[in-house]
Amino acid sequence: MTWTGGFGRACGWLLDRIVNGLALTRISPNALTFVGLIINIVAAYLFGHADVTNAGRMFFFAGLVIIGAGIFDMVDGRVARRTNQVTVFGAFFDSVIDRYSDVVLFFGLLVYYARSNHLRYVVLTAFVMVTSLMVSYTRARAEALIGSCKVGFMERPERIVLVILGALFNHWGVMAPVLCVLAVLSTMTVIHRIQYTYEKTKHLAPVSDSKQLEQYVVQPGAQQIPQPLPNPAPLPESYASSAVHHHH
């Protein structure tokens, strides 16, 4: 066994012990999700209150706090499955809170750069904030139409890992390059998902009005997209349901 394999096993064992302990308390998985948001708000506070004299230290502490929030993000779903508390609302709530967690971290960085009079990084951080939301939105909207849209590299886990690395090593000015990487890769992911959805839907019949478009969604959990129609006739009633948005 390699040392990386051993480290992975050790982390898995520790995570399993944490899940077992939380499961015994019968705590609501939604409460764990919300606690993760609160912890990310603490990290954002550390970002926002940093200045040129203590930025390295404050960012380092913020990185450690984000790691702590990530533990809650990893265990909430596992606790839900372990305690048979998996619900559709839980998946929805988890996805919504994840969006808030993303935004609050970038907002903290935005405050830091604004207080430091780095206008170009304020603009860059705002752009990254928008693209991080668009990565999630394009997948959610596409999956309401075609069932699955998991293309693209810059998902939320990769985003959080990069922010953690930028925070932990910002003493050497790593956060600014991290934001540049996030801006580029997130934009590429959004474009990829737009292109993928276009390829999956371009052969479908035109939709004559907005009411038909609202009906034109896949059944929850469906893997196949509807077959092309010969003309813009009303779509079958079997397509008139709302898709469940999953975690991004």
C-alpha cells in the first residue's frame, strides 16, 4: 500500500467515526448543513478583516476554518443516509446553502481587496463570485431539460480546494493567482455546459410558447432526453413535471 493510499484510508476511517457519532445524536442533516454555512461566515469574516499587515495570518486561519466547514459539508449527506433521513427537500436545502457558502467566502475576499484599495482584484473576485453561481445554475437548468449535465471541470469541490490553498499560502501571494485560475476554469465550465446542452437539444422540435417550454422537462431521475418531434405540436403530458435539482 502506498502512503497516499494509507492516508486516504485513515481519513476515511476518521470520517466514518465522525458520521457514526453524529448519527447517534439523531441530529438533523439540515442542521449540519446550516452549521457549515455559519463556519464559512466565520472564514469570510477573517478574510474581510485582514489587512496588509496581517493578511498572511488571517488568511491562514480562514483556510483552516474552511477546512472545518468542509467536514460538515462531507458528513451531512452521509449522516442523512445513515439515519434514514434522506429527503428531496434535504437535497434542495443542501444545494441552496452551498450557494450561500460560496458567495459569502468570495464576499469576504471582496471586502478585503476593497479595504486594501486593489480595484482590479475587487473586480476579479466579483467576477469569480458570479461564475461560481453560473456553474451551478447552468447544470441545474440543463438537468431540468435533459436529465444530466455533469460536464466541466470546475465543480464546487475543486473550487473550495483552490480557495483553501490560496488562503493557506497567501503569505506568498497565492490567492490572487487562484482567483485568476477560478475565473478562467469556471468560465470554461459554463461555456462547456451551454455547448453540451445545445448539442443535446438542437434536434428537438421548436417550442411555440413559454407554457410549452415550462412543460418541456424530464421526469425526475430520467436519464434519456425526449425524442425529436415531427412538428411543433404540443408535447406529451408525460413531460409535464418538474425536475429535482441535485447537489453541485
